[in-house]
Amino acid sequence: MPVSVEELRWAHAAFSSARMAPYLAASGGDLAQAMRLYWWNVEASAAFYGPLHCLEVTLRNALHTQLYGRHGRPDWWANARLTDEGRRSVEQARSKLRRRAMRDPSPDAIVAELTFGFWVSLLSHRADRHFWVPALHRAFPGYSGPRRELHAEMYEALQFRNRVMHHEPIHHRVLEKDHERVFRLLGHLSPECVVLARELDRIPEVLRRRDDVCAGRLRLSF
């Protein structure tokens, strides 16, 4: 699909030259190809949204369930030995909910508001003694390796997730490995969820489209 001169001008005005620069560099300065790569990057990010959604929501609910059981209360953070950063994250979540006219946010609302980064931090070495050992290892029935390796993989998924959600370039990454990592981590948490997610997954198809999309042989698509 050809890219018009008007579209190229509009893209530079709407998205800025700085945003388009990595795509131009990856396309050898070819403006039309850079524009097609940009839209393919959007398409790839959209395809990753579903699996990342499954991973983030499943992780937070699995960790919350274990910590609820450990402390015997849904607002387990009131008793848990969080780091200063962890306590700030809880307070920030509560403050955001109050700004939305929620005077007394429920534990469920706070759990949903806490960031992916907060949940991943509960798997770090600082949380080993008070979180992983007594409770959180049970949240991963499909995993039997060391905590540090799980945390390292989850942190990589977090970094990738942030690039996707913040509309950053991902075209330069080995996306097949990102794809494998997301599903591997999801499998540690819920093999059943992996089965459904694979049925809905369109990432392999999108990755196969790249060369033809960037060459203009296939139509652009979100």
C-alpha cells in the first residue's frame, strides 16, 4: 500500500520528527517505508496487548490471593512488610481512587489500581524472606526454579510491557523471544489461561506480515 506525501507530512506534524527518527533510521531514510514500519509497530503492539493483559491481571490476582491468605485480610498491605517504595505505591493507588470520588477505596479497587511494577517488585530479592518464602511461591504452580530467575524474566516482561503501553518502538526487538517469555510466564501462573490465550493469539501472524507490510505488498492494519 503506497504512502502519500500528504500522509508523510501529516505524520511528522502529528507524531513529531523525534518520534519518527528511529523508524527512518531503521528504513535507511526511506520516508514511505518508515511510515509503513511505524504502522506495523502499532499493529505488533496491539497484538501483544491481549497476552500482556492476561499476564498482568493473572499475576496480580495470584499474588493477592496468596497474600490475602497469608495475612488473613484483603488489605494485607496493612500488615505486610513492604518496602518504603511499596508503601508509597499503595498510597498512590489509594490517592488516585479518591480523586475519582471514591472516598473509601475497597481492597479490590486498590489491588486493581496497583501497577504491574509493584507486583513484580514483590518477587525481588528484597521481598524473598517476607513474601516469596512464606507465600508467593505458591502463586506459581507451573514453576519450580529459583525466585531470582523468575523475577528476572518477569522484570523483562515488565520493561517490554511498558514500551508497548507507552507507544514506544518495539520493531527493533527480537519479538519472537518476547512472545515466548510472556506465554512462559503466564504458564507458570495458569496453564489453563495459556490454552485460551494461544487460541486468541495473533502475534505469530503479525510478525510474519512485517516484511510484506514494510515493502508495501500488504495493507496496513492495526
